[in-house]
Amino acid sequence: MIREELRSWLKCIASGWFDELRQFGINLLWHPSVSEETGEEVVEVLLDLLLLKGSVAREPNDTGRFNMLAGTNRSVYRWMLDPAPRADYVIAVGSCAAYGGVPAAGSNPTDAVGLQFEGADSGGALGADFRSRLGLSVINVAPHPGWMMETILALTTNDLAATDLDSYGRPKFVANHLAHHGCSRNEFYEFKASAETMSERGCLMEHLGCKATQAVGDCNQRSWNGGGSCTKGGYACIACTSPGFEGAQNFLETAKLAGIPVGLPTDMPKAWFVALAALSKSATPRRVRLNATADHVVVPPGRATTKGKP
């Protein structure tokens, strides 16, 4: 796990990640960044929950030796094949471990895959038919501290069953929301008042590549570590919780066809969106329109005026 994500986990709860786990009787047996054990000492650990961060490299020649587990002289790929069936549950942490992610983009020279998916297709390192010791497929969770903690606690209390996962193995308490829900820019979205360059306050969907209306996650309702999200920080949502996000040609440019964004809200017919967008733009308040292309509030809320367009 990279240092930034580890720090995110450790700070996710006021009392700290480890204290929160202990309160629920969960013993963290091993983590590569915080544990002393290595090599064969790790292999001998008995597993209730097995979590993998990062994609599984299967090359060269199906040996996986492009990515070795330190001290074992075995690849992560080959090592995962042994303990996964013995673990009560297997969790893929992040889109790389779930679907292959960034290492699987382009020509994919390492043959990087997820634990049970190759992009949007089932399969992966463990195979489409894999089930853990207690009968669940791989559970795919983005490394949001709240999502991870809730998933682990739900498993330990037997409150997460196969029916609680969506078709991509994501817990429905995450998958039943969109990043768009709760976005601080939603007023601009409703009036289709769009930012034109980075740092502006308007909606990022029309010009700057934001996919929050299509992306799974409650990122803007349950902020990362209680304080932030991509759109709140001024960066477009890239749908990183979904397979295939890494294939975008330009994360900060909206793909369009005849001037209409290709990626539209998942539950709205294109014709309806176009019609509503035109109506919304015709009714955009002056305050919203001017603030959308500014990096600060230039027109504060106030009563509509009869002089000029409101």
C-alpha cells in the first residue's frame, strides 16, 4: 500500500484504525507497511480476512515473477492462489486489485488483472468461479477508509451476504450511490452552469471530464477522512471505483459527440438530458452563471432583479 493511502486508513477514525478494529474484536495479523513479520513468517499466518492491494501480475509465462512477495521467492500471483480458498473472505482493496486498474491499461505487458475480474469481465487471477471458505466471491472495495471499515465490520458480524454485492462485487451500501449525490457543485449542475477551466466553481461535467453522475460511491456524502472529495477539491471525478476508468484518453476533457457529452447520467435517456439541459440553461440565474466561471463567489445570493436577466 502506498504511503498516502496508508495514512488515509490510519486517520479514518478519531481513535485510529487499529483501535477501531480492536473495539470490534478484530486482530490485524499482518500488513506489509506496519508489521514486523516477513517472508515465511507471513505465509504461516491463518486467515479470516485476506485483503490484497494492487493488481496481480501474471507474466512472464504465467509465473507472476514481475511482482514477488519479499522473502518468499514466490510471486504474489502464485502466493495468492494458496491462502485465498482458505480465507473466510477475500477483499480486493482498490480498482487495481479488483479489476486490474492502471497497471492493466494499454498493452498491459505484465498481464495485470484483478483478483476476480479482468477489466469488466469476470475471471482474473482466482477465476470467475472462485468462492472463499464461507462461500463469497471476492469483495471489491475502493480504499475509502469508511467503506473499508464498514465492509470489514459487516463481514465480522455476518451482515454482508452475496445478495449485498452488485454485479462487480462491490458492497451495495457503496454501489447504490453515485459520487454526484451530495456534490457541492450540484446547483451549477442543475442549471448546467459549467466551469470552463480548472479552479472555477461551476459544474465539471460539460467541459472538464467529470463522471460523478455515472460513478459509483458516496464520496460526496461521506468524505474521505471526513474532509474532502475529488470534486470538492476542484478535480473532476474519474470514476475510479469502476472497471475501465484507466482507459480514458484525457481525464480532464469531456468526450463529446455533436457537442453533447458522451457520458451522461446513468439513469436518464439522452434525449431527456438534452431537452432539460437546454431548459435549465435558459433559466440560469445571473448569480449562478457568473459564479460558475470564477474561482470565488463574485455574486452573492440575493433577490432576483427585474433589471436585465435574473
